[in-house]
Amino acid sequence: MVTIKINIPDSKHKRLKQHAKEQGMNLNKLFDEFATVALAQFDAKKRFTMMSAKGDAKRGMELLDKLDENLK
């Protein structure tokens, strides 16, 4: 497990803490969820880039549609 220190304005920290509380989690879990979403987007972009390099635009568009569905 890695510890990360970030600097954000107090007002943003307060709002994020409230958001986490309303979701029934602590800030660590909230940021873990944010990281999961960011990595899913990163992976989808990588897959799309690889598919488009192979010339399979249809499959690339299918992946983007799937990503859109998962982010709703």
C-alpha cells in the first residue's frame, strides 16, 4: 500500500469529505474509487489507440460505446 499526500484547498477538502460521507465511505476509499475510474478511462484509451493503429475503427468505436455505458 502506498501513501500519497496531495495539497488541495480547505474548501475542496471539506466538500470531498462530505461527498465521501454521503457515499458511506471515507476519503481514502473515495480517492481509490476516483483512481479506479481514471485507470479504466486510461486503459480504454490505450485499447482504442491500439485498435485504431490496426485499422479496426469499428471495434474501437465499440470500445468507446462500452466505456460510455459503464460511466453512466
